[in-house]
Amino acid sequence: MATIFQRTPVLTDKPFHYCPGCGHGIVHRMVAEVIEELGIHEKTAGVAPVGCAVFAYNYFNIDMYEAAHGRAPAVATGFKRVHPDKYIFTYQGDGDLASIGTAEIVHAAHRGEKITTIFINNAIYGMTGGQMAPTSLVGQKTTTSPLGRDKDHCGEPIRIAEMLSTINGSAFVARTALNSTANLVKTKAAIKKAFETQIAGKGFSLVEVLSPCPTNWGKSPAESMDWLTDNMIPYYPLGILKEV
Amino acid sequence: MVERNIFAGFGGQGVLLMGQLLAAAGMMEGKHTTWVPSYGPEMRGGTANCSVMLSDEPIDSPLVTRPTSLIVMNRPSLEKFESKVVPGGSIFVNSSLIDVKVSRDDVNAYYVPCNEIAAELGNDKVSNMIMLGAYLGKAKCVDVETVLEALLEKLGAKKAKLIPLNREALLRGAACIE
Amino acid sequence: MALKLMKGCEAIAEAAIQAGCRYFFGYPITPQNDIPEYMSLRLPQVGGCFLQAESELAAINMVYGAGGAGARVMTSSSSPGISLKQEGISTCCAAEIPCVIVNMMRGGPGLGNIQASQGDYFQAVKGGGHGDYRLVVYAPSSIQETVDLMPKAFDVADEYRTPVMILADGLIGQMMEPVDLKLNPDPVMPPKPWAATGWDPKGDRERAVINSLYIETEDLDVLIDRLHERYAVIEQKEKMVETYNTEGAEYILCAYGTVARVCKAAVRILEEQGVKVGLVRPITLWPFPSEAVHDAIAQDGVKAALTVEMSDGQLVEDVRLAVNGCKPVEFMGKAGSQIPTAEDIAERILNMRRA
């Protein structure tokens, strides 16, 4: 009997702990498949963040680090400088990357650090229970913006991909979304491109993935996809922002 | 033999280098030595200073609170450290820039017109070496040639042509003491 | 023996390279900038990598990444910068990452000043970061001793898979002394099969997970128990102390680092006046050489001990614990980077004698 589909060996057989309708599982699989397809399984390590993906080290079947909150790009830098012939990615959420870890991500990009970052933007803090993220939309209700995000009080959401694409050291920056089959295909293609950028030694690469969080958005998985489409994508336009 | 010296002056007068050369020469001649840059409240007031110890025995404290010799290149340094010198100790005064005399009568005072001699030698930058020469002329704790050896190491072979000028400076300084 | 007159910071950096350190991540702060400056020139010459991080936080996390990747790695900073590194130090302890951290202490708290100080004793030996961990802390008192301790620091870090701190005051970093660097072109590096290097599923080692998170209570207990046992071995095997002139002494001074040298000068001053005083100098601050400190002070004939510090009474607590009340232990110290003089120390002992 011919095998027409099998789970990638770059994932362990540990079941994901993610909530129904969460995007993390989808992106984990895409990253793992890309690593397999590029033939770099034995040469790749990853860095898990603090956030919902904190246990990513249990899922990726490769050497993994768990980093303190926001520090994944610094940890990846340490690895990459020791093993310049190996590959490393960080997997970070919006609290980790766009709030507490802004210095680390900006400077990793600025150095042209040859690492790949997968940035999951779901506009909310998941693991700590639905607090406002730097990427939460204006008016979005969270447990720390119960009346909706007020831009006069705490500013407007930060556009990470745009910001990092202005930095010379960034070689590939893209934003994708998980809201449709077509966009899933584009997301995986972007992740692949990001790893290829690292393999080619061109510089820093990042894919920002707009991803649903039904649990903390207080919506069903289907409603969440609609909310992402109607609210996030207009503020966070999709596409390749930089490619060298 | 124990020499506890404080070298002091304005930043840029080469006082740290004077101390380093003495320490390095001491080391080359098999002595124990320490060099400590300005520390503590002594840092204030825009002066640079360093403490250099030379000893036949291992050195316990590298801090010089009561110098046996004080080498001062400017007036604030003299005013700051004069009282610290041990009775019977020596004070070397750059008389080109310091227009007062040492007020104590229980120390040996030597007046060395460092900047004037440097001008005669055609290079203002060697005023510190003239002063170091004066100190060595009195203390005789290391050989002038060892100091030049230390200087050559510091300068590197490319600047070896500066050695004769510095030898001259050290000797002119030493001559002020005799 | 080839002696070279070197500044403490430069000697430390070169000694680290001789000990096999090939990676340095740091952020500028006075008074230790000569270390990163030296490393930035030297490490590329030996095939290593120096990187100036964007912050102390980033630097220690780069150390975590590089140490976790199996490298001999070091960072250095001074007090306020070391405070910033505490997150990463705690992480490295939990994740069992060997590394060496140099703290050239300056005055604190807060930004304090840039002069030599010993105000970080508590931070270094009692925690600093959060959680149940220990740091091996070496406190050299001369540049030669610092140089001699560097290979030891890296070896101990590797052997016990733990961060090690060199705790020196800024004076040791800034002063110059003749040093014998004991050049070692081929330092022995232990294998690190636990490191993240890229994993072959068909290979013979397990997949590396460099981690400090143990969300299940039972799992965290396993880590804590393992660390606890390791710390017990370190306490048994790694204590270092110097005793000087302690036999038959009437008073015992206790000090570390630069101040211990000043104490030796005070011992000589007192000797000239017919007062026999000894010095006990912990070289490891953790593990603290409690037995040696106790034995020196508990001797018959010793009237009291005096700790001398460039801080406001930190070491004195460990000395009092060590002697457990058997003799009085007094404290003399100046915070804010004032270094006690030998004359002051001698005077204090004479006063204690008169009292």
C-alpha cells in the first residue's frame, strides 16, 4: 500500500496542548514540514518562547531551547555564533516578541543575525489569560482593557513586520494569515523562504503570522477566522514586505 | 627597598604613563610592583594620578596612602598630596607650571622645570620623561635603560626612533637632581 | 616564567582565552570595559567570536545560547549590569549551563558610582536572581590570582554544569601587576553530549532540550534535588581559603579581594607594635570556607574577629554564621567605594584591644 501522507518526523508524537481553533498547531506543522523538505532536520535547532508556545520544545523533534520571556533572539544568536553552519529559528508570540522582547528582536535584525523568526500575532496574551498585547487592536476588549483598547491611553497596535523591514539587516520579512486555504499555502511558502534566506546566509528573516485565539477572543473557531479577516488584516496588511 | 609613589598632574601630562613605565621597568629588574590608577575621592578635581609601588618583597596593599615620593606636574596635585608624604620623603615639583614652593620642611623638595627643558629638547610631550628622570636620579630604584626598554615595548618597533629623545629627556631630568 | 605588566581586566580576558573561552557577549559599563575591548580584538584571532550585545539582558541570554550549544563562554559586567543579568543567571543555573560571569564591582545601590566596591557580596552569594540556586563565586585578591582562577572557573563550570562568577572589585580590574599568563595553547575541553548542536535522530545521543521550565511540581523537584546534591559536592570539594599568620593570633581579620591585601599590610603594622593578628581570606565566597574561618577564629587565645569590607556589612554575616557565636565578630567597612586603609584597620584593632 502506498503511503500518500505521513506525519513529518520533525515533530515528536507528543499531542499538542493547544486550544481548539488555535493557530499554533498549524504553524508548528508548517515549520516542521519546511525543515524536513529542506533536508536540514539534523542541522536545525529551535528556541521556544514564553507564551502559549512555551512547550514547543516538546513538539519539535530537534534540539531545542526554552528562552526567558522575550530573549529568544539573543539565545538564537548565541547558538548561531557557535554553530554558524547550523540553522536556528525562534518561535515567538506577540507578548514575547513585540513587548518584552522588542530590544532583542530589533537588534537581532539590526545585526543581520542569520536566524529565522516565526512570529505569531494573535493580538492578545494567551497563556496568562487574555491580557492586552502590544498588537491588540484599538477597541479590542481584553482582560486588561475591559472597555476596549484606548489609543489615547496606551497607543495603537505595533506593526512589527513593517518596523523590522526598515532595518538593513533584515533580508526577508513577510506577513501572512491563517484565515483561508490560500493564505495557509502562502504562510508555508513564506516560512520556507525565510529558512532559505537563512541557509543562503543573507541575513535576518521573519514571518509574522496572523493567527486566531478563539479562547481569549471569546469566539468560536469559525467566528475567530471571520474576526481575523475583518479586523486584523485591514490593520496588518499581508504580503512580503522585504526580500533581498 | 620599598618605594611608594604617587604621580599626579592634569590629564594629558602623561602621569599614568610615567607610573606604568616605572612599574614595567621594576618588573623587568625582578622587583615586585603594582600600578593603581586614580581611585576614591582622589579622582575628583580634574587631576589624574596613579600610585606605583616597587618592592623587593611581595606587595600586600597596592594602595599608597603615605607616599615615599610624590611626583607632581601641576599645582592642584601638589596641594592635594603634599601633606600625605612621609616625613623624610621626597616631592618632585614641575616648577615650569607650579609657582609655589613645598611648604613642609620635613621632606626633600626637588624643583624640575619640566616644560622648559622639554621645549629645549624641541618636544613638549617629553616633560613627563624629564620628571621621571629626575625621580630616578634621586630614587635610583631602576636603571634608565630599563625604563627605555619598557618604553620601547609600549611604543612598538615602529616608533623606536623616539627612544634617543626620551633617553635625553630622562638624563636631563636626572641632571636636575645632582 | 615570562612576566607581563598587565591591567587586571586585560589579564582576565587573556586568561579566559588561555582557558579555552572562545565566545564573549557583553555590554559596556565602567569599570570593566577593558575586558570587552580586549576580547573584541583577541577572540577573532583565535577563531572565536566577540559580540557587543544590545543590553546586559541580551548578553547573558546569548551566553545561555552559546553555553547551551556547548561552547566555553563568558560575559563580564559591573554591578548595575550584573543586576540586569540576574534573570539569565537564574535561567543558566536552572538549565545547567556552564558559563563564567565576571563582576568588577562598583559602588551601589542604584547607579552608585564607578569606584571599586564590594557591595554585591549578598547578590553574588545569596541569590541575586530568583529561586533555589547557588553560584560558585571566586574572589581573587591579585591579578595573578585572578589569572590562575580563570581556568579553574571554566573547569568547575563544565564539571558541575553551573555558572561561575568571578567577583572582583573594580580596583583589581583597573590596576596593573606583573602576571605570568601560563600560556595554554591546547586547553582540555570536556565533551558535552547534552548540548544543542543539531540532532541526528539516528545518532546515539538524546535530543537536547535546554530548558529551565518544569511546569509539573514533581519535575521541578527532580531538578532542585539534582542541583541540591551537586551543590553539596561543590561544598565538599571546591572551597578555597588562605590563612595568614593565624596561629597564636590575638585577633583575626577576615576579608576578601583587595581589602584582604590591605589587611595584610595592617597585620604587619600591628606586628611591629607587638600585636599578633592573623588574616583568614575566603577565596571562594560560595562555597564559603566556614570551617577554616571557624577554626581560625575559635582558636584559644583569639579574643575577637574583625571583618573588613568595602561594603556596609555583608561578609560579616557569613563569618558570624561560621563561628556560631563562639567569639565576638566585629565589622569595619566603608560603603560607597571608600577603601579602608591599613592604618585605619590597625587603629581599630588597637581600639578593640583597649576596650
